[in-house]
Amino acid sequence: MHIHELPLFTKYNNKLVHGFSLKTGGVSQGCYASLNMGLHVGDTAAKVITNRQLFCNALNINFENVVCCEQIHKDNIYTVTAADKGKGAHELSTAIKNTDGLITNEKNIPLMLFFADCTPILIYDTVNEAIGLAHAGWRGTIADIAGKTLQAMQAQYNTKPEECIAGIGPCIGQCCYEIGDDVRTQFTAVFSQIKKTTNAVDKILTYRNTAYLSLYDANKILLIEHGILPENISPEKEYCTSCHCTEFYSYRAAAGKTGRHAALLCLK
Ligand SMILES: [Zn+2]
């Protein structure tokens, strides 16, 4: 099975496991073919569980310990401990409620979130050995879930931003993400307040008749604003799920009904 990785994170392969599932190598059929990892999109649950097990096996991860959250496009962060092992792995009903970001400093608890165009945010505190994984669609991005995940790690684990590496997973790119006036106005308001990046609004928005948004650049700018060093953010350029919709699930490219790929992060 092929696993998508982030260059900077592979340098810490002795400390942590990370990876993104692709669409291929699973048992789902039709619009979910074939490695759909999402239980909430109408696919047969047993097939999704099989897919999740296949992905975990490929990463040498214990699927029974996987922790998932509901992902409701808000900015709540939850601190995962050993008591949470397995929550949301087999069924939606046990997933951590009302949450889009998970943090932990415990080993062998894989955090797993699901995506089809939204942005996976990964943070690894290389000194205190803690991790954070968050789901940032446009609502989560504008609510600064990237920064709030980092702040939660600062509060819980004494994390220092300059000692972290951050990852921005495959998400819909500026090439393909047309947005309406309402979203554009909200992003302009928030990103005109950015201090550490000059002309932040111009960096996240381009115009071709209408506005196009870069979720990658928006989240990168937010991570930098919170103290992550630019050279510690991976990859260097956005990787568009819609342009690469044979590799990744893309809600926009599929015009709605489709599967979800997973982002996984786990301390060894
Ligand atoms: Zn694209």
C-alpha cells in the first residue's frame, strides 16, 4: 500500500509514525473506491473498518488504539490519554465529540482524522515529545484551529513553537478552490491583522473573475504567526487534492458524494 508522507516528518521516523492514506489499496466500491476511511459518508461500515485496518497494518500501527474525533468544522481541541484508546476506531458513536483537533504526549496512541479537500495540520514538539493533529476546512482555518492546537500543546506540555515541526497535508489548492464573497470577506478581515507575514491577504487570495483561496498558505501563515519557524513547515508547496483526485478523495472534484482519506500521527 502506498502512503503519502511529508519530507520533514520522515526525519523523525524513529520517534513518530505519520502518513496519509491514498484512494487505492482498499475494499470499498463505487464512489468510495477503494480505500475509503470515513464512516460518516454512507459507505458500508465493515468495508471502512477493513480499510482502516489495512492502512494501520501498512504503518505497523495497532488499529485498536486509534483515536478519532467527530470533526464538526469548529475549533475545539481535546487532550487524548490512554483512557481514550480505541475511541471512534470501530464506530462513529464513540468518537471524541464536538472536536476537530487532538493532542497527546502518550506513546502508541495513533490520532486519525479524515479528509476530502480540507486541510490536515500536523504538529510535533521535538523536545517535549508531544503531537497535535487537526482538521481545518475554511471554517476551521479562519477560526485558527492550527494556532489553537499549538496553544493547547503549549498549555498542556510546555511546548515551544520554535521547537516544533508542522505539516500541512494534501488539501484543495488555490488552483481549484473558488470561494464566494462571504468567505472572501471573512478571510480578508482575519488575514489583514496578520503581523509576521507581509501582505498576507494577497498571499492567500488570487482572482480569476472570482476569488480563489489557498488553505495551505492560510494555515502556513497562521502557524508562522504563532511562532513556528517557516523552515520547520512541510511541505514547501501546496499539494492539491482536486488536481490529484486519482490519488486523494476530493469533495469538490467528485461534486459531493465521495470517500475520505486519513491523516495519522502517532508517537512511538
Ligand atoms: Zn488544484
